[in-house]
Amino acid sequence: MKIIILGAGTVGSSLAEHLTSEANDITLVDQNDELLRGLQDHVDIRTVHGNASYPDVLQRAGAEDADMLVAVTDADETNMIACQVAYTIFHTPTKIARVRALEYLSQEKLFAQEALPIDVLISPEQLITDSIKRLIEYPGALQVLDFADGQVQLVGVRAYYGGPMVGHELRRIREHMPNIDTRVAAIYRRNRAIIPEGHTVIEADDEVFFIAAKKDIRAVMSELRRVDTPYKRIIVAGGGNIGRRVAKILENDYQVKLIDHNAARTQQLSCELEKTIVLKGDVADQDLLLEENIENTDIYCALTNDDEANILSSMLAKRLGARKVMTLINRAAYVDLVESGDIDIAISPQQVTIGGLLAHVRRGDVVKVHSLRRGAAEAIEAIAHGDESSSKVVGRSIGELKLPPGTTIGAIVRNDQVIIAHHDTKIEPEDHVILFVVDKKYILEVEKLFQVGFAFI
């Protein structure tokens, strides 16, 4: 696929690296020549220097025969205009734009084909807010991913010593939960992936990804770790786009306090937020945190635009007694450094955003993609089309499928029915199939499984 990416920032460069490794033809456009040269040194991509919304720049980037344009520059206006130019002049089939400002996103008519012809809108702030909300709903979870409009969830937890299933083989999970069906999709032990088999024994400290119907998630979590009491008191550090959204979405169900250093912003937030207590101050001010009872806080969310401030304030909050800390970190190198220390959950904006983009890049009918383990693994929701003669999956049981190494099918959603996948489960037309791919180098093989042959009419 020939893809033009506009913007060589964190998301644009990460997406370019991700897609180049899957044999796509990538052209990256940015005004920062030095940044482009640095990327070209270690990624096999073509680069174009210039303003991403100018017609002549898009022409040099090959917009005339591009399959897709992904506009992820730092400016919403540049992204929107670039999609308009690509549609009007170059007739680019698929146009994706990152738009951050709520003032634009709240106007649905703005993004109709006859207005601004953007096929897919990506709002990183909204994706991150949704991710944080799910993590707060399930105390103790490392990741919570939605599939099939939330009917099915894939959850990552760290197994604790003393958990009912810890030290036991996976095949015994049915004995522990006779009325609940679940499937362990992957296990990470000391950062190494283990493909789960019936005889696999769960060990303490394993990172276990399991899939189940949404209503059964808490019951399965209780088999792997002690049940955490629900969160009540939350401190949000940072009143920017993400902090504001998180406070807004949580304030009706939790006791929320928000800290920001900017006087004008705190004034505006205090008018905008109805139940949240808004405080002006430094997020790393020990006296302020103690004054606001950090030792009784269930979760401290560091969501400023500064990685260092987020990390340091989270470490301080944890040491002062916060039960859990959740930290927004843009630099991938920092994520690996902090997750083994005082920080409980590190959130990577680019990984959350890339997952939202990948569903529109995948071949076959892929409706949802979540990028995991810093892009090394993926969870995918694909729709099975065709019949036994035209499809490699329809009419076949899970045990018959030639899945790539490290790939497991966790569940199937058929209409409103959630079916946890077993070796004898048969796939039917229009089933939503949820897969976990441990090694993304096999993504192309997974996509081919769900592509319909020429016999399908």
C-alpha cells in the first residue's frame, strides 16, 4: 500500500516505522529537514520537505497515486486542509486526519464529504481518555482493550502470588470458574512471550492477557490476583486537553481533584468542571500533595505535556502514599525505564493513537487494532466474509486453521453472542474474530487469512 504520512513528530515517525516493517511504500512529509534526515538514516522511507497542506508538496510526495493520506502534523488546520487538497486535486481514496480541538470535533457537519472530506478522524486525547477510564473502572488492570463495541474485552494483569490460578495449569481454569468462559491469549514472563497451552503454568509476576465477555472480566481478574477495592479518590496532574477530558469524564462517579500551575487555565477549568476541585500549584510540590491528602488518594494520574514532570511527580506521589500512579509518557525509552519501578501504569500516547490508525491500514476487513508491548504485539478484530470455497476461515474450526506462529484466536462475536474460542469452535460468515498476535512480523499472514478469494461474489 502506498501511504503518505504528513508530520514527522512522535506519532508520524512511529507510524512510519511501524508500517515500513510491513512492506508498505511510505513517504513522510515535514517542514523540519533535520528531523527527516535523522529518520531516513534508520528507516527505509522516502521523505519530502515542505508544508504538508501545499498542493505542490503533496504532488512531490506522490499524492496522485497514493492509496492513503494520514495527516498527523501538530496543527489541526494543516491536517484538515491537507485532506481537502488531497480529495479535490488528487482524489486520494482514504484520508485520515488527527484533530485535537474539541471546538472542531463537536461540529459533526464540518467533516461531511461535501464540507471537509475526511474519511477517518483521530482524536488522540479522546483515545487516551477512554483508555484511562477503562483502567480506572478495573483496578489492578495493566491494559483494558475493547472489541465488538465493548461486548468483549482483552485485559492484561500481573499475576500475584496467592491468586487462585497462580501455580496451576491453564486447563484447570474451568474447574475454578465453571460458569465463566475465558481464554488466556498470551503470557509475558520476564518480558518474553509464552504461547499459552493447556499445560502452561501461571507464575507469580507473569503479565497475563486474557479475553472474556465484559460482564465476566472482574471474575477472571480475581483468579489471577487479589481483588483491588474500587477507586474513589483521584488526583489529576495537568489541566491540558487530556487532563481536562479525564476530569470531566470521571467527576460524576469519583472524587476528583485537578492540579495545574497556570492561573488562567485553572480559572477556566473551575468554571468548566462541575464537581472537580481545581487547584493552582506545582504537580511536584510535596507540601501541596500532602495538604491534599495524597496518602488517601486511590490513583494519581500525571497527564501534563512534560514527560519529566509526569515521571517525577508520579514517583513522589507514590512515595508519599498514593495507592496507584498512572503516568503519560511520550518517549518510548522512558516507558521501559519506569514501568519496573514506582510507576504502576505508563501510558504511551503514540501507541494508543497508532492502534486507532492501523485498523484503516490493514488488508481484509479489520475493524479494530490495538498496538501492544511497544508495538511488538497486536490485538486485532477482523470480520470473516465469504463461504468455505472463497474464505480460508469460514466454515472451519479453530483447530483446522493454519495460524501463524504466536497467533491465538481468543473470541468470536456472532451478532450479540460472545463465544470464547476453543479448538472445535467453527467460524461462520460475518463473525467478528478477535486475535492476539505476539509477533507483528506475522501480521501480513493474518491479514491474508481474512481476505476473500475471487470465488466470492
